[in-house]
Amino acid sequence: MSRAGFSFHHPIAFWMGCALITAGVLSHGPMFMMGQHTHWQMVGMAMTTEMWVGMTIIPIGLALSAWGMLPRAPTGMQPGMSAPLNFHVADGVPLNRAHWTLVTVLVVTLAIDVMKPATLGFVMPGMRAEYGMDSSGASVLALFALTGTTVGSVVWGRVADRFGRRSAILLSALMFIGTAICGAMPSFGWNLAMCFLMGASAGGLLPITFTLMAETVPAHHRGWLLVALGGLGTSGGYLLAAGAAAVLEPMFSWRVLWLLGLPTGALIIVLNRFIPESPRFLSSMGMHAQARALLARFAGPGGRVERDDDAHPPPPVIDESHPVLGTRDLVRGRHAAISWSLLVAGTAWGLVNFGFLLWLPTNLTALGVDAAAASALLARSAFYALPGIALVIWLYYRWSSFRSLVLFLGLTAATLMAFAALDALGVRSASLTTATIAALLISVSGVIAMLIPYAAEIYPLRLRGTGSGVIAASSKFGGILGAGLGVLGFFDHFALSAALLALPMAASALMLGRSGVETRGQRLEEIQARFA
């Protein structure tokens, strides 16, 4: 048994698969280096034999690694057999070195996940210039990437529930490495295909990291750490993308930003020994010895792990006569009401973030603000919004989890209505506009900071990864809708678009206000007992 909770089933096969994936990516290196003679312009070049061979061995390596690492339950055991462990032993302890190590590694993982979609904005100018495309043609790439992240969030969430949280993280990282070959693709069509796969590989890391964190961190600290993880990971990812673009793009063109998938994905693989499997997942698979060892580590020095039948007081009894196991159970039965409220919230957030905010600089110019002043206005508003994440963490931790989310959903709706009113009334006050933009940025950031962490807390063990993934996918789906509405000119009507987008935001706040359950400071088993 490893420190992570289980050993690879066939470690030699896993590492051989990693070597094949790496070799497949490196086989595209000569093609990329040929670009130094053409100012890194590769459009129209013929793909070499080495590239075709590399593209072939990458999926073989991914399959080999998957076979070598996926855990198996002990012989004769079935998921859910034997008495469950007493998880409150690790739920009531102070944060210790094991927790902080996990938090640090997951922040790095999440930053790498956020970095890739953030890079999309930095590659657009160079890609448009090399392929000779207009903005509508380049937007197709963003559409493919968003679609990939939507699919990946659902698929990897399901993989996490079936094969484990750690397995899903490592497999998505390996796929992430393989899609780094996008930086050496000479044609735009291959870039679209690889960008879709890159989005699919990265899309699942965010909900899986929240799922693993929720099942490992003590209940008293779970809420604020989940929200802080999202805030730090998101900020770190954007900083990494911006820094890489500033330093490397002038030397190697936009293509090098895609090639960074190799070292960043490899970093996650190197850190795999610090990424434990969820003790709750191991116990559900009948791997009680491994779960017991991990619980003892997270319980800290002197931590004693008992079985629930020895514990006092006894844990909540959860009715599993109708277990929640399938994806369809998310939107029917005991979790239907809260699932639909979060799905509406995620979709509405995607529409605002990838639609309204994306077109806000253009609309400010149409309102009479010159381009330079509009950029300065947005920058000043973003600076004022920075303390908002601290407010979100405090409210989620000290006040209420679902009520905090309801509050920020309502604040987003109110701010959108304020924009509609400013435009309809012809108000052109710079200070009032700055305050409204800052309020919108605070509310939108607060919604996404709480949405997926909350989803990671409310779903049952065997559906927690899937539930988090589906809710994360809804935010990307809203982005796809926002991109489509932008092409149709919906956001050209500033007041109308703001007012209409406020409706689903307000609706999700009302729905969650009626169906939400409190998770602050409660054990995951206690939360599920309320649903049962």
C-alpha cells in the first residue's frame, strides 16, 4: 500500500504508458523546431512520419497507463460491503501537515487546470495572424474548447465515481500531456480537434479536486478551504497563463503556450505520491485497510480509527433502499430540486461570464466611453472587486453555505438590472458605472467560487464526482450559449440583454432558496442523512 492509499495495480505498465505518451509528444519537437526558420509559422507544412507515429502511440500509452493504475477492490469484496469506517475521527481534528500538503498540491493542480483555458485568449492574436482568420473564425476555436470542457467535466466526474478521485486526476493529467501536440499542428482543423481534446482533459480536474478535498478535509474547515482553493487556483492559473505568454510567446510564438501541456501535466504526475485517494471512496470499494491507514494519517498523531459500530455516538442512518447511483438520479428523486437549481445557476453564470462580461468593453464604447477609458474603467473595477473573495470565504464559513450562494446569485441579478436601468435612463456617470461593474465582478466571482464547492458537499459518495462534474459542465454550457448569442448579436442590445440574463439568475436564487440545505460545519454523512 502506498502513501496515496493504494498501489498501482501494474506500476510497470503505468510508467511505460507515461513514457509512451511523453515520447509521442516529443516526436513533434523536430516539426516545431523547423519553425525557427519561418518565424515559427507552420501553416501549410506537411506532417512528418514521426508526428503520425507519435499521434498513434499517445492513445496506446494512455490506455496502458489506465490499465496499470486503476484500483481493484480486494477479491471477494463488493462496493459497500463490510462495516463502514468511522469518518468523524478525521472530521473533527485540527488541520495538520497532511491536510496542508494536500491543499498545496491541489492548488497547483487547479492552477494548471485553469491555466489552459486562460491561455486561449493569449493564443488568439497569433493564431488569427498565422491562419489568416477573422474574429468569427477564431471564435470557433473557443467554441470547441468550451464544448470539450463541458464534455470532460461530465465524463471525468463519472470516472472519479467509478474508479476513484486520484485515478481520474492522474488520467486527465496524462491526457493533458498528450494534447500538448496541439502546438505543433500545422493545420487549423487539427488545432480544433486537439483543442477539443485538451478542453476535455482539463475540464474534469476542477470538479474532481473539489470532490477529493470535500471528502478529506475536516468538516469544520471544509467550506472555507473549498472556496479558498477555487479562488487561489483560479488566480494562480490566470497568472501562469499571463506570465507564460509574456515571457515565452515573443520567443517561440503562440504555439509554445500549447506545448506547455507537457511540463505542467508532468508536474501533476510527479506530485502523484502526495495526492491520496479519498478514504470514503476506498471504504465504499471494500478497501478498508487502505481507508483505515489514510484516516489515521489525516487524524494526526495518535489518531485512532474505529468502525462505526464501535463509535459513540452512532453516525446518522442513511436510507439506501433507493441508492443514488446513476447520472439520471441527479435530476430526479431526492436530489432533483437542488440539482435543477444549481444547473440553472451554472448556466446563468456561464451566460453572464462568457457573454455579457465578454461584450462589456464593446458596449461601454457604444455608450460613449472611449476604448482606453473603458479598459481603465474595467481595470479599476476589477481592482475594487479583489476583496470580494475574502467576503465570500467569510460568509460561506461563518454564516451559511447555501444562503451565501443565494445572496450572490441575487446580487448578480440585481446588478444586471442596474446595468439595464443605467442604459435605459441614459445615465453616463463614470463613478456609478465603476461601482456597478465592480459589484458585478464581485457577485459573478462569488457565484463560481461557491457553486462547485457546494455541489461537492451535497451529493452522495457514489455520485459526488458526477454531480460536481455536471454542475461544472452547466457553467461551460452557459458559455457555449453565450458565444452563440454573441454571434447572433444578442449582446448588442445592452439593456435588453442585461435584463433578460437577470431572469435566470433570479430564478436560480429563488429555486436554491427553497431547496438548499445547510452544509456549514456538517459531516458529509449528516448532509446525506437530511436528503434521505
